[in-house]
Amino acid sequence: MNLRFTEEQEMMRKMVRDFAQTEIAPFVEKMEEGEFPREILKKMGELGLMGIPVPEEYGGSEMDFISYIIAIHEISKVSATVGVILSVHTSVGTNPILYFGTEEQKRKYVHKLAAGEYLGAFCLTEPSAGSDAASLKTRAVKKDGHYVLNGSKVFITNGGEADVYIVFASTNPEAGPKGVSAFIVEKDTPGFIVGKDEHKMGLYGSRTVQLTFEDMKVPEENLLGQEGEGFKIAMSNLDSGRIGIAAQALGIAEAALEAATDYAKERVQFGKPIAAQQGVGFKLADMATSVEAAKLLIYRAAQLRSEGQICGIEASMAKLFTSRTAVEVTTEAIQVFGGYGYTKEYPVERYFRDAKVTEIYEGTSEIQRIVISKQL
Ligand code: CAA
């Protein structure tokens, strides 16, 4: 495969890098205090970053999937919080409507999502349906031109801040996965209740909320795809979504590697920089090798996706490997920094806290192994 980026993709990398340095980096401290990066998202919308792979006719930038992955990768090097907001908004917040929506739904929602006027979210997980997503309990009952939804969701990224939610509910509980349907839900729908925002280990600037639906009436025309098609919609969008989360993990790992390398070149102990001492030099060599391997897996999966090919196994491999790499590399980065790495003075402790969840959301590492082994 050819892993040389095109001129357009390199321009995207440069533009996003500059944006991340000038606009996102100064706001990292505020996000660490819990502030949601609303203004940054607005500027990203103006630059076309909230709809990178969306066709121009629906208000997007109509760039390839690799360019989209480049954006998440580069943004996550500076802020994994903004990285996950963008990934969820695009991969699982916007794409389900783009791929499964009617023309009317696309015109009504995708334009605004791609422009960053609307923020998207994805509501699959429930208190008793995490990895076993098909066992969800939220019910949707058709009545008088509406579906009436009752149930609750947990760990909803962008929840409360988002304007549009892709909600999965069962229209036929006896049918298991084949009874799941998908709905487009607007935030101000009566019966849509935003609950607790979780206190997380990292990603402080992102929202992770509980949602409750109490007799929430969703117009019939907001059914996405056909009744019973919801599980397929969720799974097929997670395929590409997982490449986005892998790119987020890659950004975190790369940032930690760069910080550790710079520090190791400057920090002198026993009369020479610690980078020149084998114990640290070898550590950096292993970290760099893992990061490079992760990059190859991710961009290979992204290339397949860009070509419109099925990439479920490659996406799961990329996420499985890169999320582990992010946890290992950020752990080692703290070790290179020694005591300083354990303080808030340096960013490596943030990288470490932000890395862990990449092994959990959009399918745990164990779920990625299920997807991979099933296909083997
Ligand atoms: N594309 C299309 N259809 C698919 C599919 C895919 N990738 N994977 C499965 N399906 C279809 C199957 O073909 C099957 O239909 P048929 O019987 O007609 O073939 C149907 O769906 C059921 O498939 P399975 O029997 O494989 O389903 P399962 O119940 O065993 O579950 C699973 C499979 C992979 C474990 C799935 O439940 C899963 O991915 N779980 C993890 C959930 C997850 O990733 N949640 C993420 C939440 S979003 C998030 O985290 C966002 C965020 O905040 C960052």
C-alpha cells in the first residue's frame, strides 16, 4: 500500500496543526477546569472541520476519510478532549444520517451538523447494555404518527451540549438485535432529560452524561432507516468510528513520545542527558516503534475506508493496538520525566489520564478482539 499523503492531505495536516497550536492549545487549561470548548467548535465549523468527509451538497468539506483521520490525529496531539468531541460528532453523530437518512433528513440535519451549527451525539449504551449493545432496554412504541420512547442511556459523549442525537431503541424486543431501530432526536424534544455529567479520570472538557427519555414523542419521519435496521446502523458506523478513536489514541501517544524525547535530551544525570543512557534511550526506541506501528495500522484502515471498502477488522485492529500503545507510551513518558512527570507542571500526566478511556469507549479492547476473532 502507498502511505504517501497527497498534497491536499498534507495541507489539511498543516492547517489543523496551526489551528491546534493557535486556537486549542491556549484553551487546554480551561478544559482541564471542565469548560466545554464551545468557541473552538464554532471556529472549527467555520474552517470546515466539523464536516470533513461530508459531501459539499450537504454542506461539508467533501474531503476523503484519511483527511478526517489526519484532523483527529493532529487535534488530539494538543487536546484529546477536542479530538473525541470531533470524532463522535462526525463518525457516529453525523454519518448515520448521511448514510441511512432520507433526502429530507439529510437536508434538515446534515447541513447544520457539517457546518458546526449543530453538534451531534450517539446514544447506544445503557446502564445494563454496554458491551452487549443488542440487549438495550429503551423502548419505542409507534402511536399516532409518533414513536414514544422510554428508557435511559449512559456515558453519552457530547450529551447535553449536542443538538442532535442518534438514539437506539427497541421497536420489537422479541427480535433482539433485529428489533433495534434508530431515531434522530432533537435536544428540545419534550421528555428528553439530561442527567448527571460523569466525573471522569480525564477528558475533563468533554461531556459524558446520562440521558432519560420519558414518554418522549419522536415524529415518525425521524425514524432513521427502516424499523429493525438500527443495530446494523450502529455497528457499521462504529466500524469507521473506531478508526477515529484510534487516531485520538495515536495523537495522545505521539504527544507523550515527543514530550518525553525532548525532556530526555535536556535532563542531565550522571554527567550526560538521560536520552544518551541506554535505560532511557531503549525506552524511547520502544515507544517510537509502537507509535509508528500504530500509525501504519490506522492509516491503512483509513485508506480502505476512503476507498469505500469494508474495514471492520482493520478498524478494530487499529483501535486495539493503538489504545494499548497510548496507555503504554504515556505510562513510560511519565517514567522518563520521573517525579516531574507525576506533577501537573508537565502535560504527561494529562496524556496518561486521557489515554485510558481509548481502551474502553467505542468498544472495549475485549470487544475489538471479539470482532477480530469472529472474522478470522
Ligand atoms: N456492520 C453491519 N452489520 C453488522 C456489523 C457491522 N460491523 N456487526 C454486526 N452486524 C449485524 C450482523 O450482521 C447481525 O445481523 P445478521 O444476523 O443478519 O448477520 C447483527 O448485526 C447482530 O450481530 P452479532 O450477532 O455479531 O451481534 P452481537 O450481539 O453478538 O454483538 C458486538 C456484536 C460486536 C459485541 C457488538 O455488540 C458491539 O460492538 N459491542 C460494543 C458496543 C460499542 O462499541 N459501544 C460503543 C458505544 S459508542 C461510544 O463509545 C462513543 C463514545 O462515547 C466515544
